[in-house]
Amino acid sequence: MQRQLDEKQAELEKEAESEAKLQQLERELQEKDTDVHELRRKLDAIQISYKKEMVKEKAQNKSFQKQLQALRADNELLQRKIRDSSTQSFFLSQKDFFNQDGVTNDPKSIFNYCSQ
């Protein structure tokens, strides 16, 4: 009978030990669940922040593209003006050259110039 009581006592101690381990594991599991929940919350916040940053970057990129397009158009216009003014300058210098030799702007005067 003492033996049965000792076995019963050992069994109760094992059960109490198992119960304590189970409670400890449940607490650890609850802590892990809390940690996972907190990490998910942080991940969600980071993803939202990332999406906002991407929208901001896209808008800025679009703005830069528009500025670049406007600058290219300005550059093209200025290049055209330079070409036009260079051509105009060339013709004006030719006109000055002929005017220095006594030729007037009158187209008929070229005949006078050639007959001299």
C-alpha cells in the first residue's frame, strides 16, 4: 500500500511538473504570438511607408521628366536660333564685304561693280 501511495505521489508530482511545463510553454507561446503580432504591425507600417515613398518618387520622377522635356525643347529652340543667327550673320558679313567695295543693296548695282 505504501508503494501504491508512493507511485501515486510520484505520478501526481509528474503531473504537476508536466502541468507547470505546459503552462510555461503556453506563456512562451503567448509571448511569441505577441512578438509576431508586433513584428507584423511594424512590417505593415514599413510597407505603407514604402508605398508612400514610391508614390512620392514616381511623382518626383514625372516632374523631372517634364522639366527635362521642357529643357530639351528650349535647347532645340536655342540651337535653331543659333543656326539662324549664324546664317544671318554670314549673309550680313557678305553684305558688309560687298558694301565695302562700293556695291549698294540695289541688285542692279552688281553690274556696275563688275564693269569697273
